[in-house]
Amino acid sequence: MERDDFMAAFAALANALGGEQGRDVGAMMPQSDVDDFRNGARWIPGEVTLARRRGEKVDFVQEGEQSEWYWQMPDGRRIFHGTIE
């Protein structure tokens, strides 16, 4: 199993076991974080997870190379994914 596949599977399991399957608000592992892992994210910033748990909309923008991907925060800031070896 590839690392990215493992993280997506682990995140989905954590979401389901947290009793909040398919939801973001109040979830131990928000469904949107699970979706980001499935879409190629190699990590999720804690600030993104916390905002999603509060019910705030955070978009994972995947334009260009992986090093250019970012999360668009509700206040307009961007947190870049970058690359992690």
C-alpha cells in the first residue's frame, strides 16, 4: 500500500470511528480532511482541521504542481501544501 493510500484509509477509519462519519463539525477527523488525503494531500495543517471542526469552509485548491497546492482559509489566507519528502 502506498503512503498516500494508507493515509487516506487511516483518515477514513478515524472519521468513522469518531462517530461523525461523513461530517466535519465536531469530528475527530473531519470528512473534508479525509477527502483531501484521497485527493493527494500528504499532510493536513492543524489550523485547517480546527477550522473545519468549527464548521468553517476551507477549500483545498489543487492548481498546478503539488508544491503549488494550498488551503484557502475563511479569512482569505492561503496555507500552502508544499512538498514533503
